[in-house]
Amino acid sequence: MYDDDPDDFDAEDTEDWAPGECDHCYGGEPIDTPFGLIYCACQIGQGATPEDCACGPEDD
């Protein structure tokens, strides 16, 4: 199943994103995953305010 050892917990790895921060999503439609839909946090009001949002089109 999973190779991750539950005792091998690193708090640094869990701090990638927190409510109120920009998640650097590129916008657009939600992504359908086996765990459900994933939305851009800023787009649904859980991320940064519009003036603090760093989201944008994906670099070419």
C-alpha cells in the first residue's frame, strides 16, 4: 500500500500551505482526484486576499 512510515513524521512537510495563504494555483476548473475535487484556495476564498494572491497563468 503506502511506503510511508507513520512514525516518520516531519512537521516541516505538512506546512506547505495554510488557510489565508496563496497556494500558487493556476486557477481554472477544479481538478478531479481519487480523493475528490481539488480547488484553488484563493479562488474559493480559503487562500490569500485578491491583492495578496500570487496565482496566475502557468509559465511557458
